Amino acid sequence: MTDRAAGADKPDAADAADAAIEHLSFVSGYLYRLARYEARDIGIRWTALMVLRDLSLLGPSTQRTLADIEQVREPTMTVLLKQMQERGWITRRRDPRNPRTKLVEITFEGQRELRSAGNVIRRRLQKELRGLSTRDYARIESGLRPLTRLLMKKLDEAKTELGA
């Protein structure tokens, strides 16, 4: 008798991972679309919002890095950054380590816009999740803690890689 047959009622690690990934895939896709529509409704382009988020998390970054992260071509990022700079959300300055390179930085106004959009999106998510109990929220928060720690570690590694 195999271990699997002996414990047929107990899912193995691969089954648990597959189930978790399936749930995360559905939830993240659903929430992503919801957040994108909210951003559109408040008048901010999704990519601009994500660039503000990237800069807030990673610190000053090159245009090329931002284009790679957001999976857009550099000319597209150039146009977007110009619009964001005109709104006062970002500044560009020479990289002291490489004068030929410019770094993009989020401004106070950009941080404020990011917080404002984030508040609108969180309120929308609260409405969407209204049917959950306090216990459900506690279980979700507890279950997401290890994932959050892992992703924060990956973010720290990315910052180190980018020299931030």
C-alpha cells in the first residue's frame, strides 16, 4: 500500500499547493479586475498607478526598469512618465552612480495620489467582501501572513538587485 493510498483522505503537499494556487489565481484575477475598474472610474490610468506603487516600494528606479516591471515598451513608458511628471507625481534626476542614467522618483504629490487611489480601491473591496464575517477576515489575514512575508522578502531581494 502506498503512502497516498494509506492517507487517501489527507491531501499531500502538492495537492495543498495546487488548491491554494487555484484559489489565489481566482481571487487575484477577480480583485485585479475590480481594482482596475475602480482606478479607471477615478480617472487614473492603471499603469500610472502601478508605476507609483513600484516607485513607492522600490525607491528611485530607471525608466527601463519601470518599463520591464510593467511590461511595456520604453517609448510607452516615456510618454507615461512625461504625463506623470506634468501632474507632479514624479521627478527625474541624474543617477549619481551613472550620470548618463536618469532615475525616476515619486514625489509627495505622487504619494498622495497613490494613497487616495488606494483608499478608493480598498473601500470598493470592502463593499465587495461585505458578506464575510469577522472570523472569516481573521482567518484570511492569518492565512495570508506567510504569503505576505515571502513576497516582502522577494521585494527586498529585488531592491538589493536594483541597488535601491
